[in-house]
Amino acid sequence: MNKIKSRLSRSYIHVYNERVIVFTPGDVHVSKDQIHALVYDVKSGTWSRKWRSFPNMIYDRCRIQRSKRFEQLLRFRARYGHLTFLNRPLRNKWTVYQTFLQKSRFRQHMPETLLYQSSADLHRILKSSPVVYVKPASGTGGRGILRIERLKEGKSLYDIQGRRLSRQIIAPRKVPLTRLESIVHQWCLGGRFLVQQGIPLRLPSGRYHDYRMLVQKNGQGVWELTGMAGRVGAARSVTSNLHGGGHAIRAEILLKQWLGSQEKAEKAMKTAEKLGLDAAAYLEESFGTLCELALDLAINREGQIYVLEVNPKPAREVFSRSGDSSTYRKALTRPLEYAMWVYKNKNTPSPAKVVGD
């Protein structure tokens, strides 16, 4: 909540004044039909709690997680489902992957992926790809990901490393196939996991990288690219997530280094932009109204682009950490501009407001 307050106060509260409030489902007083919300005072530059009437429009920033707070959020959505939500949660990664496969436009951009049910699924991916990732069907932040690489010195010897759900890094080690099967089986107990083709993303430094692209609806209700940034993982990490110790860099700089020329970098970014906008429109058509989407992209040495994950409630820090302050600010303000557009076009009786986690 403190992070949300600071971001809002720095970016768009001064524009919308008390048209924006921040609250969690726990701040709702059901019998009074009011909210004990956080309101920003422009003159004093401070936040304070005030009772406000219930909104007709909600920008939901709460993320899916196994917790009592998320269960509270589910009850909130069920009770107030008649209100206008600017966005909605997407389905799990497996469902989103299957949805993409239904349209030929996206198939070439999807790494081969299976829902893990037995060692046969692991073997199937290993036959076509020397590198395989095992990851949760739901979840964010690079948690619970295991990287497997078939070693050249032996067909039955594999290098494994990963990051547990607690974000603890699993140091690399070599194991035979029989041991690998057992490790993957144990890794996937108690949840739904995916087995996915690995894309070669190791930099000369030995670290892994990918790209975060943010597409959002603008003040006219139209999907538009907000920005794209590169992410480089921490040492010994199999993911590039910032929360796992990674760092951000401008996409055009990282792509030029990775692909070898400015021309190739610009071509890849244009292709990625078109892919992101098409994906946003298609997923909205498939699942319902969306406000913004972040696509995590893998781009190989040939410039081929793959969609690794899609997040409907993305963080924006990758842009501030890469030094792109203008894109960071745009990433914060666009949802509110879109909210005002929805408000004006729907003729709703109360202004746009915000739910924060």
C-alpha cells in the first residue's frame, strides 16, 4: 500500500485530485455502503483516511495469490460484480497459452508448452529442445521455476538450477535422467506446472535476459504501446525478474548488443510492438474488458520473438530502473486517462476510482 501511495502522489493524483481514491476490500463498510479510503491532498502533499461513497468504476490492481487477502478480494468481486471494472484477471498461464494457439497469428510466437502430468511430458519437450523450463501455471516474480539443460557430454546427464517459491536460488548441479525425473516430480507436487521449451537467452556474461513490454489503453480507449525494457537476471538466477535481484536496461540498448546491430534491434522492436497490440486485442476479445497488459518476451539471436508470459496487472518499475522516467510516468497515468474516457462515454454518475493491493 505504501508503494501505491507514493507512486500515485508522484504521478497523477495532482491531475485528478479527489476523483481518485485508493482502497482495499478490507476498507469497505458493507452496511454503510461506504469506503474508508485513502485520499490525497494536493495542497499538503499528504494522504489521509476519509469516508467516501462507493465507486461505480474500479481499477483493480490486486494480484492473484494464495492468501486470506486474496480470498477477501474474491468475495469483494462477487458482491460488487455489477460495478464497472476497468480490467479483470486473466486465466492461468496454461489457459492463456491454449488460447493463443487457437489463432495462427500467434502460434509461431509460442514456445512449445505442455501441462506436466508425468515424466512423459518432460521427455517430449526434451526431445525437441536441449533446454526446458518447469514453472507454475499460476504465479509471478519468477518463483518456482526450474531450468533443465541436456549436457553435450552425455545424453543422459542434465544440468538443473532454479528458484523455489520462496525465491531461494537452487545452485546448478548435474544429475542423471532417472534422478531428473524424480526431482521434477517432487517439484510439481501440490500444484499445476508447465513444461516449456527453453529459448537461448544467456548473455556473454552468463546471465539470462528477456524483455518486458507494456501495452495500455490510452485516453481514447485505444490499445497503444507504452514502452519496452530489457531485464537481466541476477548471477546464478535462471530468471530475469527484478524482484529476484535482476536489473533493467533500455530495450534498444540491450537488443543492439544481443542482435548485433541497430537495424536488427529496431526491426525486432517494431515486430514486438505489433505482436503486443494484436495480443492485447485478441485476449480482450477472448476474456473480456482489459485495461493494460505486460508481455514478457524472449528474443533469440535470429530476432525470433516468443511470448513467455502475459500479466494483466503489471508492475512498472522496470522503466524507472532502466532510467526511462518519461515512460514510467506514462505507464502510471494512462490507466487513469483511460478511466476518464470510460467515465465520460458511459455517463456514469461517479468518477473513476482506484483499488490498490
